[in-house]
Amino acid sequence: MPVLELREVTKVFPGVVANDRVSMTLERGEIVALLGENGAGKSTLMNVVYGLLSAEHGEILIDGSTVKIRSPRQAIDHGIGMVHQHFMLVEPLTVTENIVLGREPGRLGVIDFTEARAKVAEISQRYGLRIDPDSRIADLSVGMQQRVEILKALYQGASVLILDEPTAVLTPQEVRELFSVVRSLVSEGLSVVFITHKLEEVMAVADRIIVMRAGAVVGETRPSETDEVGLARMMVGRDVVLRVEKTPARCGDTVLDVRDLHVEGERGLEAVAGVTFDVCGGEVVAIAGVSGNGQTELIDALVGLRPPSAGTMALKGVDITHASARRSIEAGVSHIPEDRHRRGLVLQFDLAENLVLGDHRLAPYASRGIMNRRVIAEMARTRISDYDIRTPSERVLASSMSGGNQQKVVVAREIGRDPELLVAAQPTRGLDVGAIEFVHRQILAERDAGKAVLLISLELEEVLSLADRILVMYEGRIVREFSADEADAETLGYHMTGGGGTKLGDSGAPTPETDEAAERGAGR
């Protein structure tokens, strides 16, 4: 008997059937991968299971009995836990405090932290999820924070665990650790639904694969019965190139020149510590690094969102060190931000308005301070078609679109601006395999047109597929440089986590090993 069964689940949003009579099962001790394009309905389906959404039709069965789940609390009571792509942790609190939050042990309103800590330690040991119960969330790596989220679900009694894009922010080593954890959980009798767009991970971890397209289940298979090419074809309905072929770079004049750049983070501490590199027209330079090693602050400085504390930046010989965001755009810099909600979109604006952001004062979109709605709408419809943005209309609010379609809006706007320098931070985050192929082709088209591309990505496959040169960033410094043909995921992951040539001497000065690495990472 399945531990979880869905029968004919249907969820409708205005103008869109998100789930169209979806049926599926999950057996005890099984890992089922849920695969599909952006807008295929997989996250919507699991949000129904977790009680974040209510379906118009269909049944949910737990151990053969029909249940009504109208809230996450009810889902948890039925043994269903969900770990979201964006963690829901309170950073100033400890591991223990986050895990027991809302279900604190104690009497008469007094929390028994000794008992709470003991319970967390017991669950951690039982499932092999070693972590210090007293550590503060803010001090933990992304991989460890994810462990806390999993432990929180286990503490709440989950027997079914839904993981939504769980590897999006992990290094290859952390991905392997996560897979080991998932297999350990399954060996203890838990069942896992694994939502992802990464085909190689599906092949590595799933027992069974369910593929959705346009809100419906279009196929079911097992890793032993298919390959990545077959899965991609099933997802998209056509053949997909998983790694875009590219010609050798033709490096022209230097477009971006960064010298001894220092940038402070939110807390006033140095986040970028003397970075030097350049990007020429006609090449893609990628910065690889674990999240939180200065990439965000570097990007902010380059696009005029954060002033450097020292150093210089020049775009085609013009100093942009202290340029504002508007002047940066006018100088020829386009920016695909890593956080689309905070920096890429105005969620209360419609799709057409978001597609013209930054250019809304310029012809042909405006004249004498008045926006030309007809021209903007025509442009929006063209880009909706060109970038396969799934929406009933250009007047749909950005807030009502799926994350993947929101990302497509940002990519369409920034590449459509025809920049001299494209700063692309996580450009395919949340995109399906077909959309990733399209965006990768657009980035390489920019390169082949003689434009400079600076790619910042946590996806090492993306870095290896697109980059002509790769700079590894660790603790605010560029510690190694690789050409595209001498790097692999293991080597990059090793240096991203501080391996090799990143130690400081007792005086605080770099060791000779670090000096040598820094010279190699300083650009040509």
C-alpha cells in the first residue's frame, strides 16, 4: 500500500490549469523524482500535498485513507514535511531553537531547552545528520542549514519528506553529502519526493521518475530504463542539447578592467579583498565559488549598487568605479541579478512593465516623460514569444508567475538591452532544461557578437559549459584561474571550499602558495 497517493488532483488558477487530473503514488522507503519544465505544475502539486494550496478536485490518501489537508500544520500532523528551496530559518537563533520552533517542549509556557537540545541531538545521531545543536544558523554553511531544515521536518514527525530543488545552492561535495543523507533517511523507512530540474541528479538518486508537462503526468520511468537525453525529451517534448557546443573564444579589446578592488559587506567587514581581473569582448569569464564568499558584493560593486572602499573599475576605458546603477546601465552594463525578487523585478508591476524597467524613460518606450503603452506591449509580446515565457498575457502581474517564468522575464530584459558587458548571476536559476538550453545559447550569442560576459554561477556544469576562463573565489579573493579545458567539477569544488593555496601565514600575510595562486587568478 502506498504511503502517499494522489488521485485525479486538479488545481486551477485564473486562466491556467496548473494540475490536470494528476495521479501518482509514493511507496514507503522510496525516492520519487518529480521532473518537469517551468510551469509544468510539479511545485504546485506538492504545495497542494503540503497544504499551502487547495485543489479544486481530487483525493490525497495517506496509507490508503483519504485525508483533507488545508494547511501545513495538517500536513505535518499527517507525517508530511517539506524543505523549500529558500530556507525558512531564523538566522540569529540556534540550531535547536529553529528545529523546535512552534513545537517547543515544556510546561505552562516555559520552554525546556535541555529537553529540546536532547531531542535534537537524538534525531541528529539517529539519522546521521551530525550538527552542533548550539550553533547559530548565521554561522552555518548553506549545506548545514539545509540539514537543519531536514532535521526540523524529522523532529515534527515526518515520514514523507518533500525536497524542493534541494541542490540549487550546494557545491558538488555538499550534493553528495545530501544524497547520502537522503539514502540514509530512506533506509530508516522514510519516503522522499525530490523536485529538481537537474537530470544527472535524478539519475543518481531516484528510484522512480515521474515527468510532468503542462500540468499533467506525461510519463513514468526508472533510471535503469532511460538516460538524460531521454528524460529531457520527455520533459520538453523535443530533443534538447544538454551542453551547448561553442567555438573557441575570439578575445578582442578589454571591456571590463577591475584592479585591486575592495568592497565591504552589510556588516562593514571586507567581503571583497583586493580582486584583480579583466574580461575582454568575445569571451565568457566565470566566477566560481561557494555562496557567501564575496560574489554578491563584487556584483553589487560592478553594477553600481554598492560603492567600493578601494580599487578601480573601468568599462572600455571609462571609469565606472563610483557609477550609480542608472549610469552603469547607460554605460552599457546589463545585470541578471542572483535574487530576482529583490533586484530583478517589481512584483506589483505587470510583465510588460517589468520587461521595460531601466529603459522606461527612453525612446521608443517613452516620449516627453510619457510612456508609450502600445509600443511597450508590442515589445513585451515579442519577448514573451522569443523567451517562451508562460503567461496568458503581458498584463499578468509578476507576483503571480512561477519562479522560472519570472527568471525568463529578467533574462529577456537584460539581454534585450544589447549591453557591452553582461553580468549574469545565476542566470538559469529555477529554469527547466529546455529554457536553460535557450539562455545558454543567448549568452554565447552575446559572446560571439563581441560582447563581454561575466558569469557568476553556483552551477558548476553551467560554468564548465559556458566559460572560456574560470576564476575561483574564496573568502573574498580570487585564488585560482583555469582555462575551460583544464577544469572539472571536482577540482573547482576543491578550490571553492578552501583547498590548496588559500592558507595565510602566521603574520596574516599570504603564503608563497597563495601568492602564486593569486597571480594566476589576477587575469591575463
